[in-house]
Amino acid sequence: MGMTHPTQVDTANIVQQLKTYDLLYLTARTTIYRAPTERELSKNNLSIKDKHLMKADNVLHFMLNDGHRTAKVTYEKGIAMSSGLNKGKVLKSLLDKLQKSYSVIYFVDDSQKNVDQMATRMA
């Protein structure tokens, strides 16, 4: 994984304004990319580790079958690494495991497929 930059110049400002809400990054990356993912988020002022949905030092690891394959999912420092699984099923499983429930979830993604999967799974 190389150096990255936000696709929108004011992304860090937007994320800062959202910190009054529970936040979570959900990436299709596998767990082997956690360190560079955290580094790049931090470098771009996008770290949300202070918004962790668990106690700050806690880590959640679990295996998930999304109907097509089984892979490891991790949640740590506000980042869920989903290993390419269906993001809707990953978020649903993660929230169930954390015993969290929300009446509204805003999901932003660069892929219509992921938006559709989220809408279908979370409905």
C-alpha cells in the first residue's frame, strides 16, 4: 500500500465536524494492511481512534461468512477491516457483537455495489 490522500480536500474538516456522532471506518482491506491504513488516516488527520465504539484498548476479531466466503474481520481504533466481505453483513455483525443499535446510519462509499449491499443488509 502506497501513500494515499483524501479524494476531497476538506475531508479532515468534515470528519472533525462529525465527531459528535459515533464514527466507524469500514474498509475492504485485509488485516495485514491495518498498520499502513492507520498511518495514512493519521497522516491525513482522519484518525477516529478517540471515537472507538469499545474501550480504547479493546480489539474485536471474528470470522464471518457473508454467503460467498469466510474471512476474518477485525475492529480496532475505529477501523473495521472486512477482508473484502459484504460490507452490509460486516457492519450488521459488528454492531450485533458490540450490542449497538442505531435508528439512522449514514454510509459513504466509492462503490455503488457496496452502497446497495449496505441498504439491503441493514434494511
